[in-house]
Amino acid sequence: MAIKMIAVDMDGTFLSSDKTYNVARFNDLFVQLQEKGIRFVVASGNQYFQLRSFFPDTYQDITFVAENGANIVMGDTPFYNAELDDATIQKTLTEVEKLEPTNLIVCGKNSAYISEKISDEAFKNAHFYYPKLKKLTNLHEVTQENDAIFKFALSYTMDDATEKLASLQRSLGDILTPVSSGHEDIDLIIPGIHKYHGLRLLADKWGIADDEIATFGDSGNDLEMLERTKHSFAMENAQEKIKTVASTIIGSNDSEAVLDTIEALIIE
């Protein structure tokens, strides 16, 4: 059956380690995708505004399943967003602060929010992933009235990340789902609101079946979309559990393996 949608994770998958990709080659392939009516979807845990910045010439024809599926935007047109209630926001902040992350970002539709006590270097790093980022004196000031909040992004040291993930599952697993979004990073997402959920909403709108979708990923937040689509590709650098659920393992994110595979899918 022909592929009608291609969904790519960004960090560790579509992007090389230096956060770039072969723009000229992608643009050529993108023209071919459009000619064949194949939808190109960016599915990432990152902020929509950051994801869009990678595609300045083509973003209006790309759909972004941002924030692990909590914020879906077609070009620059909002399509869907999830939202947490105030009680969940406050409880999550209280529990997370006990586990002392090296960084804590509250992710909303209009902006992300970070403590003003953060170091300049940490703010610079966070700002790369969240171009719209505001400093607050107290993160507990964030409420539904201010913004639609749908995710928390945490960072730990490499040595602590696995233990902290387990602790978060115990303390918050009844209201949020902790997932690895990279080797040192953890996202707290709304249960059932993940990348595959976002892809399924789009697929229903476009009349696309799971076996007509190709997905690419490397981390825990890619699990559902790789597990539930027939044509799923894990990167050579992917976490082991991701490799076990994907139908195919391809080269690393530094080898243009995603573009190689997209090119092969177009030819088929």
C-alpha cells in the first residue's frame, strides 16, 4: 500500500547532532512529496515556534505535531491543542520541585515559562528549543487563565535521569505520563496525548490508514507512533526499546538516513 503520510521526529532523528539537515536535498524531496500528495509531518516534543524555524521556506505546507502531540498546527493554522486544569498544574509543580530538576519548563500554547532564577547558560539552552520563553518569579503563577498549558519539560544529569523518571512515574503517573525525550530530558505529558494520538487525528481528517504512514524516531516519546504504524523506522542511535518496536532500523541521524529512506519510499 502506498505511503500517504511521513512523520519525523527532529532531535536525534531528522536533525544531525549539530542541529542541522541537508536543506537543499530535503527541499527537492519535499517537492516530490507534494507532487505525490504525501503529507509531511514534523512530530516532536519541541515547541511549535522552534520547529517552524527549521523550515522557513516550506513551513506553510507542513503540519507540526508539536509538544508530543499536545499542540498541532497546520502551517500557521491551529488544528488542535490539549489543556491541563489548574489543579494538575499546581500538583505537578509541587511534585517536580521535590525532585530538583536542573531545568524545569512549563509549556503552553502561547509561550513556555521558566524560573527567573535560571542561569544565563541554562536559559540560552532552553531558548533554543522554546523560542517563545518567559521568565517568571514563581512558576506557580501559571494558570489556565494565562495560557493553555499542556506539558512540562524537565532536565536531569545523565546519571540521574533513569531514577528520576521512575520517581515521576510513581508520584505523578496517575495524572501525567513521564516519558524520556532524550538521554537527559523527561517530558510530562497528558495521558493519551502523544505523537501517535496527534498523527491519528490528522490521519482521520485526511483519510489515511496506519499502514499508509511512515514514522521515524529515536526516543521514548516516539514509542507509540513507531509501535502503531506498519512502516516505522528507528535510528541506529535510538534507545534500545525504540529499536525493538520499530519495523526497521536505519542509519544514524548524522548519516542522512531519514532522507535516504524518504527517497526510497518516494520511488516505491
